[in-house]
Amino acid sequence: MFGRTKRSITRGARIRPARRGLGGTSARQRVGSLRGEARQIVRLAGPIVLSQLGVVGMTTTDTLMVGWLGPAALAAVGIGSAIHFFAQVVCTGVVLGTGPLISQAFGAGRTDECRRLLVQGAWVALAASIPVIVVSLMGERIALLLGQDPEVAVIAGAYTRTLVPGVPGWMLFVAFRQYLESMGRPTPPTVITLLGLAINAVADWVLIYGVDGIVPAYGPVGAGWATTVVRLAMLAAAVLYLAKRPGLWPARRGERLAPHPAVLRRIVAVGAPIGGQLGLEVGLFSFGAAIMMGWLGAVQLAAHQIAMNLASTTFMVALGTSLAGQIRVGHYIGARDAAGAQRAALSAYALSVGFMGFCGLVFLTFPTALVGLYTEAPEVLQLGATLLLFAAAFQVFDGSQVAGLCILRGAADTSVPMLFAGLGYWGVGLPAAYLLGFRTPLGAAGIWAGFTLSLAIVAVLLALRVRHVLWRRAVRGGFPAADAAEPAPERRAPAAP
């Protein structure tokens, strides 16, 4: 299978007859090919990183705008966002199942299949919207179950209800974004996201505080309406972009637009474990960490939030790079190029872990200065600087695990990584964080040590899985996910634009 002569799916570059791995090349050739692949990933990753930062920026803008209304409003929007976000991230994971399948189809030169997967992915997105809508409508009740003050719960429930109309729009936009990014076109969704960020800032200001005689002030609920407006606008922009490009527009004459059960099952089989893995990760690092830090006290919780915010910001770069690696791995698997998939995997690991390692060194060198950007409170400053020392190791393992996850997604291998996440995060990380945080003098640092340990375990397990999927399976004759599709045509695979 891999012995047939192929051409690279990079821009017109030819490669030698495809081998089953990288072992047959010289050291100089391997280094050169890895450098070339790394350049391709960086070029693809740039817009994806900006897109991820744009999404984070919308949440940050909401928080800053609402913060001027006072602690109660900020707490209500915070808890409401957490409730909505958790449901959304799990259900969005199911929609992400279209990405690996589209990238493999594109790598094999089957652009018609890419369009069909988008149509079926849109149906998955609409179905995945339903649980998010239900949870958002129950925001007040869930906030009360979480022990929130009744006044805060009422505002939180009103906020989550305003998000409901925009849920289908966001899910459909994710499906469109997966379609374009997986075919090597990350710039259009990135531009739309950055425009959405700008619109969100203006809409927040207008709807939260009002415009005299024109728009009433909706208070914290206005932030929810602003998010809904932005999500619908982003969907409209994505549809308009595709409609003006006949080669990308999926609604063609003769194309099946009705749900296709077999394709839907294929998308859900890949996407459901992604949603499960995201739920396990977000559940531990967002809810579990905050709850345990809250048990220790306000100072510990504040220091934790600062350290986590810094770590999450740098993580966006590692995530964007790994997502680019995921796309490249999918392209190579679709083209039946085992050596190319291995190059993409190694390059993604090197870029992600290398960047996070550099950030870890920055955390080790300037911990107090970094925490000082957020607060001047002496106790928070001291503890936050200590937590950043643990965050330095946290960074490296986080970069490794996200690279492994995305590489395996590119191979449509998602079920085993979900099991690894459950084992590492909840089977090891949570108990270790509790024991080190509450049964030793380490306190908050112990909780971070436990979470770092969980990331290390997951990172190692995922690296072993990557080796099994991309190296050992290639030696035995192929990738099951790619083999399940139509045979790759004997021609050059489409080049990423």
C-alpha cells in the first residue's frame, strides 16, 4: 500500500517513492524533511492560533465589560459561562469528528467527499445543539445545585437563556470552520473570528450599558445577547464566504442534503470520544481545580486563577500548532503516505513541546513579574509565583499531551485517547491533587503537582499510542481509518491552498 509512488501534498514538491517509515533515510535527509514539514505546520498554525486567541478574547472581553457592574454581576456571568461552556465544549467535540475525516478525504483527493462530510457535519451540529440549549435553559437551577447564592443564580440563569438562540449558529460555524481548516484553508474562519471579536466588544458596550434614547441597558444579560449576535453574524459570514466559491459550496445540484445515517455514525464514532475527552479535561482543570482551591481559601483561589490564566494563554499557541499537525497527519494518511504522517507527527511534537518548554523557562525566570501583571496583593503574589514554578513543568507536559491528542485525531483514533484522559486526569490526577493538597503541607502547590503528574502520565501514554498508530501500523500495512474510505486515486493529492 505504501510502496506506491506518491507526490507530496505540500505545494507541488515531489518526494521519492513512499516508504513505510523514516528509517531508510539518512540523518541529513530526515532533518531536512522535518524542517520542511515544520515550516508547513507553522504556516498553517498561524491563522489557527489567532482564531483560538480570538475565541478566548471574546470571553475575556465579556468578563472585563461585566466586571464594571460589580461582584454580583461578574460572579453571575462567570458561573453562567462555566455552565454553558462545559455543555458546549462536550457537544462541540462531537462536531470536531468531521475534521479528521475531511482532512483524510482531502489528502486522498476526494473533494466531493469533503463537501458531503460538511453537509452531514451540519446535521450533527444541529443535533449537538440540543443538549447545550437544554442545559442553558436550566442555568438557574444548575447554579443553585452548585451552591450559588440565589440572587447570583437568577442572573446566571437569565444570562444563559440569552445564549440559547446563538447555540445552533455557533455549532454550525464550528462545522464550517472544520471544513475549511481541514482542507488547509484556515485564514477565512480566522478572519471571521477576529471580526467577531471586534463586533463582540462593540455589542458588549452597547447592550450592557445601553445608548441613551436608542438602546436600553441590559446589564450582565447584555453580554449574553452580544454573544448571540456575534455567533449568528459569524455563521452568516461563513455561509456567505462559501456561497461565493462554487468549488467549496456544498449545496450542489444532485448532492444529497438529507441526513445520511452511515456517514452520521462515522462522524459521531470519531467525534463522541473527542467530546468525552474534552469533558474529562475541562471538568478537572476548570471545575475540579477551582473547587479544591476554593476549599483552601480566597488567596489560593486567586493565585490559582492567575497561574491558570497564564498557562492557558500559552496553551493556545501549542493547541493551534497541534491542530495544524492534526490536519497535516490527516492529509498524509488520506494520501497513504506513512513517512509523511510520521514527519508531521514529529514536527508537531517538536514545535508544541519546544514552544511550551520555552514558556516554562520564562515562568521559571520571571514568576513574580508575571504574577505582578495581575495583582499587587503580597500573599497572592507570593503564592502565584510559587505556582508558576510548577506551571513550568505543567507547560511541557501540556504541550506534549495536546500534540499527541491532535496527531491521533488526525488518524481518526479518538476512543483510546479518551480512555487515557479518564485514567490520567480522574484516575490519577484528581486523587493525587487531593492527597498532595490536603494531606501534605504543600497545599495549593500540591494540587498543581497532582495535576502536573496527571498531564505527564497522559502525555507518555499518548506518545506510546502515536508510536503504535503511525509507526507500527504502517509497518503492518496501513491505517485502518484511511483504509475504510475509498481507495486513494493514483494521482497527486490536492495541495493545501
